[in-house]
Amino acid sequence: MRNKSLYEYHIEAVSVNHNTSLYMELMLRSFFAMHDQSLPIAMTIIDNASQDDGEGLGKFADEKHIPIVQSGFTTSTKNNSHGEILREFVLSHPDCTHYLFLDADVCFLEPDTVLLMLEALEADATCFGIGPRMSWDGINEIPEDIRINNPDIQAARLHPCCALIKNTPLFRHVVEEIGLSCANYLWAERDEYLDTFKLMTRVMRTHGLRHRIASPMIIHFFAVSYPWDPEEFRQQKVSERDRRLTALRESR
């Protein structure tokens, strides 16, 4: 960005709501609390016919002129529709400099997170995309040993929870031909599950392009769209979400 004005950039941001309206509202409120109006970004929410309480989300989205568009999928599709929705978004928004993919269940903690990610990404010609550091509690980064033992958190793929990617012909071609969805790779004696963005990340590596992690940190609640968590753990996430959401609502 050293030789370019910020206004030469145009970021298309997208997030998918899958019965995660309160998390989505928290994500949006924290985003706008941590970024000023100079950030050249347009945001779209795509909804999977969510049936939870979306009143607060709808009002805030209207206030910020963020469209909420129905995906045509529901919350009961056979497979995870996330990657397919993001693929369609990329292909239908070719005229931007960058894409910003956001999960509903993230919360921004630091000022100018996306701007700092953009600066780091633009400074590295070998990097196709960048993400922030992740935290569970908003204080500490996810411990290194956990990240090593669970490389899908960040090491093995650019995680779609908060991913800024350069819009290049190569990236769009990979998205069109390979997609961004989950996949099962069938080795001779084992199966390997490739989570959202992982196959795309591998393909980009074959072109000498990698992803990296920037210095800002966000909260990622992880996996709130599906009933995988034990009830106690789920309630801990809900309590933290509601505490932060209430604070942001009252701070206006």
C-alpha cells in the first residue's frame, strides 16, 4: 500500500447467517466499532432462511445499509452449504480488489484490524490471503500446542472465519473450478476431511502462493451453527456473546 491510496481499494465482504443472528449482530457491531468509515468496503449478509431471533440484526443491518440476501438454502440442507454460497458470491462480484470472508461467530477486538491485514497482505507478493490471530476468550491467542495439534485452525488452511484474499484471475479461476467447499480426499487406506477453504489453500500453494497470519487478534467462538458442543460449553459461548453484545448496544 506504500504507493497506493486507500481509495484505490475496494473490498467486498460477505458473511453467512445460519441461525446465528445474535452472533452476526455482535460481529457487525464489533466490526463497525473497530473500523472507521474510510475503510473501502461493501458488506453483504447471506441468509439460509434462519428462524432464530433476527430483529436486532435486521435493524442494525438496515442502519448500516447492509443487504440481507436469501441464499436459496435452508438450515436443514444435506451438506454444509457455506463454501458453495461463498463461491457464488465470488463469481458474482468480480469487480473488487479484495474479498473479505467473515463468519458470523467472530468478534473484533482491535482497531483497524482489516486495514492492518490489508497492509500486510499487500506487502507480500507470495501471499494470496491473510487472517488474524484467533482467541477463545478475547485475551489470549489460542495456545500454540492446540494450533499445532489442530492445523485446520490456521496452519493447514486460510480459515474462512476472517479471511482477506486478493481478487486475482487465478483465485477466481480456482474458485470456479475447485470451489471453496469441504471435501473428502480418499487415500488408499484412509480418508482425509478437507474443511472449508482447505482444498483451495492447497491449490493456491501449487502456484507458489501461501496464506499468512497478521498481528491483530479476534475472538472466534467456533462451530455455533451446528449443535456439536456440550450444553455447558454452548452456554458459556452464549453468555460471552450476550455480554459483549449488550455492551456494544449500550455504548452507542
